[in-house]
Amino acid sequence: MRSIFMQFYRIEDSVQACFKSNQLQLLRATSSNFMA
């Protein structure tokens, strides 16, 4: 059971990291559009 929980936490961490990187890219795109 413990290994399954560890795998789930790893997947959740990778998903959160993906969302964070996507948010950073969106922020950069919007900021560059405002500056242009």
C-alpha cells in the first residue's frame, strides 16, 4: 500500500510542476503582450 501512495504523490508533484510551468509561460506571454 505504501508504494502505491508514494507513486500517487510523485504523480501529483509532477502534475503540480507542469501546472506551475504552464502558468509561468502564460504570465510571460501576457506580460510580453502588454509590453508590446
